[in-house]
Amino acid sequence: MTYCVAIKLNAGLVFLSDSRTNAGLDQISTFRKMIVYEKPGDRFMVLLSAGNLSISQSVREILQVEQIKDHEGGDPITIWNAKSMFDAARVLGAAVRHVYDRDAASLKASGVEFNVSLIFGGQIQGEAMRLFQVYSPGNFIEATPETPYFQVGESKYGKPVLDRVITPDTPLDEAAKCALVSMDSTLKSNLSVGLPLDMVVYEADRFQTDRVMCIDDQNPYFQMLHGSWGQKLREVFDSIEDPTWDGGATEVPLMVASARNKPLKKITSPKEKLI
């Protein structure tokens, strides 16, 4: 499986992906799921992929040469000449459909579902940063201030910390830390997601970045974050009182009078009770 997350902030963009793929307990491999498309001073784009590896690799290759027609009669649009991230996302959608038209029928005949999920974001000169999630049919949605991040793959374990921390005003470094905590939570709970990680942090209006890194199990910051997050969670958990049923010395009893209906209680015999 896979876990990828991308965050859109006022200050920039954060992209993070793992690199584990597996087709069974004894078929575990490492493949990068992130690719950066950069033309310094003009455009900066990042693609994250999850799903069937053969499909996502085909999409990545075709994307670099895929064209769509310009309705105004101009030159065909590619990711390298698109005037907006929306048009670049349209090219990506066309690349997905290209692979579908070529491979979907033969995959289905072999019992394989056409399954790919993509996150595509960046900035093109002349417009603000944009972030999209692209689905298997090639359609897509865009991140908003109310939903400033996207996840693909094993998203459930890393979602809670993103929901609690990330807003459009979150600083870039804090968002990068939050993405790494989100990934660490996923690594802890799901063996199908694994190191090394690929991370890109992009500052708005730069159209290039040198903050591109590969994080393995020897990375000192990730080792520190992994240990500190687990320890701090335990400390917070221990600082919360255990439930006290009848009040006693606590001001926050668990069992209190309520206007709601009482839990169902059925007594089946003097020796047996079901609640």
C-alpha cells in the first residue's frame, strides 16, 4: 500500500510520500511515489501517486508528453506550457484516461481493477499555488481553505493530527512537522507503509525549491520525532484522570444524571446480567 499527503498553505506547499509497495507478505519492494516537475522561474509541480504501481508509472511517463487541445486554437497544452495549474491538471487527467484506454480492458480480463489515485500540486508563473486530487477516471477536485490538504492510500491513521493542526495560516516548517507526525502514525499502525520517505517543501512564488529530501531510518530528525511523539502522547494520556463512576474526589465524574435515555439493561437471571 501507500500513504501520501500534500498540504496547501498560504506560505507554500508540503508533499510527503512513503515508498513501500507490496503484493503479498513476501513481495515487498521500494518504489518512489513522488516526482517533481520543475522549470526554475516559471513553474514548479509535484505528483504523488497511489494505487496500482504499473498504472501510476505509466501515467508519470505519459504525463511528460501528453497533450490536450487548446479550445482557442492555439498550441496543444502540455504540463510544460500550461498557463494554469488547472490546465496542467487537465493534462494529467488526460494521461490517466490514455492509460485507461490502453490497459483497462486487458487488466480487467486478468482480474485487476484499474486503480490509481493522484495528488498534483504546484505553481505556474502568473497565478497562485493550487493543489488537486485526481481520481481513476481522470476527474479531479481542488483543495480549499476549508480542506487544505489531500491524502491518498492509507489515510485514516494520519488524518486526526492533520485535522487538529493544519489551517491555511500554519507556517511551512510546522506543517512539515505535522505531515511527518501523520506519516509516523501511519507507519506505526500499518505495515504496508514503510520507509524511506520522500519530502518536498515549496515556498510560495519561488518556482523552485532546494528543500527536497529522502528520509530513511537513520535520519536523526525523524528518529527524534518518532520517539518524542510516542512519549508525549503517553504523557498526555497519563495526565488525564481515570474515569470515576460515582464522583468521589473528582469534579468530572463519568456517571452523571442525564436527560437522555438510560442504557438498555436486561436482567435474564439473578446470576446473569446483560447490558
